[in-house]
Amino acid sequence: MRRIDDILNTVRMFEEENLDVRTVTMGINIDECSCENIERTSLSVYKKILSCARDLVSVCNNLTTKYGIPIINKRLAISPASRLLEGRNEADAIHLAHALDRAAADVHVDLIGGFTALVHKGMTDGEALLIRSLPNVLAKTQRLCSSINVGTTKAGMNVDAIRIVSDTILEIAQATKDKNGFGCAKLVVFTNIPEDNPFMAGAFLGAGEASCVINVGVSGPGVVKRAVERLIKDSPDVTLDEIAEEIKHTAFRVTRTGELIGREVATKLGVQFGVLDLSLAPTPKVGDSVGEIYQAMGIEKIGAPGTTAAVALLNDAVKKGGIFASSSVGGLSGAFLPVMEDHALAEAVKNGSLTLEKLEAMTAVCSVGLDMFLLPGDVDASTLCGIIMDEAAIGIANNKTTAVRVIPVPGKKEGEYVDFGGLFGAGTVTNVVSPDGSKAFTQRGGHIPAPINSLKN
């Protein structure tokens, strides 16, 4: 009887509660593609991607038909492109970016990540070149995403790199001002970047990974919300630890489903299965929101006192349920807070109950960081630098992944509305409480040393 109930519960998850496999992401190592000139390098990269990924979309579509499980996105993640840019120039970087974008289009994937620079301790010429090229690259490509790692718990924080990245974000916003700065939505600045993350914009194939690997991201905020609502309806006096238990059981079932798909995709393509990332990644659709889970728990206004504790409860319970279900849980795994992509979070920002500063506190216990947050177009680089440094400090001190994906919107002021459409969602431009109060500190540059808790050898 219990097995029948589990099957029925899983069917309900897909039919009524917006459960899906959010992404199947193929990681491809392109290091071997480096040649003397950029034309041969780009052609080699293009051919490598087509060779590995030509059947990815058709295999995913066939499994959707076979099991009735929606696979929403099919994506690629490459080893850091900066490795192919040593000794090159900006025209070469743009040439490579177009080859990557064209390859992604020709294998019909939604996005490709890995235009990546790992600069947490220092910066090579190729990494500096990649960062300089981003305004042109992100303005002139459709599917390419970029990530930059500026700190780790072991290495500390590269403030010089953060200053450069802050200037670059403003340049990207201006380069895509006809799209309200949308290019910034394709760049994420990480601390402790995960090397097996299937989600964009931060996916790339890290060192130590297989040459070609399948990583899967499963998301089910609607499933978790409905589970919490049913529990409270049946037992109005339910305690928080009982809510955590219910979330764990729900995450377990979601994880089992995702691993089934991931392993079968990998088997059919003849590549290695990597990890299952059980992250509650929302969409703008009502009923598919992480914010609604906090409301179901009893947080009437997201951002009110107690919200951070609710985030911590959810994040921990999701991870515990996933770990019990699979030995291959990895990536980020937890609760995302992408403001524009979550209608409940976006509404809280619009109403003023959720500020950037409160959101920062919540990122100390969620699975990523400040994500898809709109800023006025006249925000200055020192303010962006301070935002990134604060988020990096949270990640470094707590030995966790944090990230910043903020979007300065050219010509827009606080309170104005911006709609990117689709999964990228919509939101309200919001300012920083004290935007001009840290310039002297952020402009000192240099390096913030690793914390004492990094010495664990």
C-alpha cells in the first residue's frame, strides 16, 4: 500500500504541483581544443561540442515521452573558456564566444555556460581578457553565459578582481541598455563556485570532472509548498520540526525521480552521470515559487523577522532529504532566491518588505546568494563592489557558495518595473540603503586574507 501511495504522490507532483526536471546539463571539457590560432581553436571547440551533444536534446525529449516527466531545459557547460584565451586578444575572445553560441544553437540547447574565469587568488592574462570582453560578448551572443569566481574559503577574497568585475557589470548594462541591461542576467559572480552545478548562469565543468558528464537539476517548489499546506491543513498546530520532516520526505521523492532521468540520459549518450542538484529553483509562474513556501509556513510578509530562519529550515531539510535519496547529490542543492524569477519574492520587493539588505541576510543560509536583483541605472561601481564583497564575505566565512547576479537597469530609477519575460521574470528596481557610504574602503583594493577556519589541512 505504501508503494502505491508513493507512486500516486509522484504522479500528483507532475500533474498538479509543477514538478519538473528543470535542466539536464552536459559538461564538456574543451581544453584539448587549444590551437595556435583562434580560428582553428574555435572550429575545434565547435566540432567537439557537436560530437558530444548532438543527441542530447532528442534523448531528453524521448525520455519525456517515455516517462511523462517534463525536462524543461537542455544545457551545456564547458571547461573554463579563459584557458583557451591565454596569449590572445579581445577579437579572439569574441570569435570564440560566437563559436560557442553557434554550437549551442546547432545542437538546440537553451544555454551554454563556461565562459568562466577563476580569479579568487590571482588573474592570468587569459582571465583578464575574458572579463574585458564580456560587454561585447554578452551583448552579441544569445545563449552564452559567464561566471567569475572571486573568492574561496581557502584563498580569501580578490578585491582587485571584484573592482574590475564591478566596472564590467556597468559596461555590460550599457552594452545591453536596449534590453534593460539584460546582459547582466547572463553573468554571475561567485564565491566558492561549485564545479558541477547544472544551473545557469554559473554552470561550468570544473577540474577533476570527467571529459563529458551529465548533471541534472530537479526543482519542485510547488511540490514542497503543497506538501506543507496539506500538513498544516490536517494538523493546524504542527510544529516547525514536523514541517522540516515533511519537506525532507518530499525532497526524497523528488530526488529519486531526478536521478532516474539523469542516469538514463547518461546511459543513452554513453557518458558518465555526475550529480543531481536538488535546488528549489522557482519560475515566475504562480504555484512554482520558493517564496510561497515561506508563506505556507507562516511568514505572512517575506522579509519580516523570522524569514531568515524559515530559509534556513527549508534549505537544510531539502538537503537532508536529497542526501538520503541519493549518493550523487551535488551542485548547489538547496533553496534559490532569484527575485525576478519568483513572483512572491518580486512582490515582496515591490511592497518594500524585502530589501537588498534583508535578502543578503537570507543568503547566509540559502544555497546561493543575491540573484536577479534590479538596481537603478545610476548605481556606481564602488557600490557594486561593496555588494559583491559583502556577499563574498558571507561565503568565505561560512565555507559555502554565495553569488551575486545584480542588474543595473540603464535609465531606470527606484520603483520602476522591468520585465525580461520567460523564465527570467520581472521585478521592481530597488536601491541600496546606503549607496555612497563605503567608497574609500572598496577602492583600497588588494586581497582580504582567508579566514582562520580555512586552515584545516
